[in-house]
Amino acid sequence: MTDLYPVTAVATGVLGLAAGVFVPRLIAWVPEPPPDEPDPEEKDRPPEEPEPKELYADIAARPGLLWKTALAAGVSAALIGLVLGWDLSLLVLLPLVPVGVALAVIDWRTRLLPTRLIAPSYAVTIVTVLLAWLLGDHRLHDLERTALGWLVYGGTFFVLWFIYPRGLGYGDVRLSGLLGLALGWVGWSELVVGIGAALILGGILGAVLSLITKRRDYPLGPFMLVGALVGVVVGQPVITALYG
């Protein structure tokens, strides 16, 4: 990793920090599923789970959440800016930072990934990808790679969910498609490392946390989001080191 952009990192970090302040409000904005019509992801929760779902408003009101989400969004955005510099890919990735932090918090507390957050993010990502493509010196294969990123990441998780739905919620499938679009736009290296990091972190780190805590299992969504950040930040040098 030789080309780093500290000035861009400062600018994007400040933007991320400011956006992260609004993450608790974003979480509180998500509507609760009606009692007689559960959220589609609800069916994928283990039936033996004793605790009822924590309310989104209660999650948003947790002490210290505001500074934690601001810090997480600020650091994430700064790392993206540090690696990409003043690249049009920032149009695609930066809007996903506060949404990703909100999804990570919600999934960690409830093991749900609300469609109300993921669906609009698909639309925003598609629009920003097209905008970056039109404004920049890009070719048609960049859009093809983006679509393939959605197909590879989303398709892989759909197959995993179809084979063993108890081990993977359909919210994870939706999130994988969104991350596949964003990582596919940035590059193949970022996509491959992002997927690999998500599976490694979710499998190994999740198992370790289960052993040292009283919690039996951990949601995959937060690890997928961290894995996507890892893919953007170190995807190129990792693939170069392995195959260059």
C-alpha cells in the first residue's frame, strides 16, 4: 500500500464523523414490524432464543451510542479516503458508511437487518454508481464488474441461505448483494478480499467470541460490513502479495 492520501482521509473522516452523529436517529427511524406481521428476517431467528427483539428506539437511546457510531463512521470514512484519494468511488462508498454502522448496531442487538434500510441503499448505490461512471473516465466493463459483484456476492449467500436457512438470515442475503455492488464497482480485488474477510471474521472471530462470552452465536452482518471495509482498504495489496 504505497499511495496513501492523508488529506483526503481527514476530509472524509470529518464527513463520516458528522454522519455518524445521526446514526442513532436513523436507527430510531426504522419502524418496528407489526405484531401480526413479523419482519421477514424474523423467521430466521433461532426458535429457542428466549429474549424478545429489542426495540429500535431503545437501541438508539442506549448511553454512549452517539459517540461510538460517530467514531466508527469517522474511522471507516477516513480509511476509505486514505486509500482511494479524491476518487469518484467516494460517491458510491461514503453514503453507505452511516447506513452500514446503523445496520451493524441493529444486527448486533437484534440479529435482524431491516429491509427499510437496505432497500433504499440499493437505489442510492445504483444511482451513485451510474453517476460516478458518467462523470469519470470509466468503461462499460466497470458497470459489468459491478453487476457481477452483486451476482457473485449475493448469489453465493443466496445459495448458502437456501441450503441452510437456519444458519443464515435472508437479511444477510440482501446485505451481501448491496455490498457486492459497492465492492464490485471498486474492483475485483476488493470484492474477493471483502467476501473472504467477511467469512473468515464471521466464522473464526464469531466462534472465538462465543467461547469467551455467554452468547451462543453472533450475527454475520457486522462481520460482513467490516469485511467490506477490509476489502476496500487492503484488497489490492493482499491480492498483489498473493498473486502478483
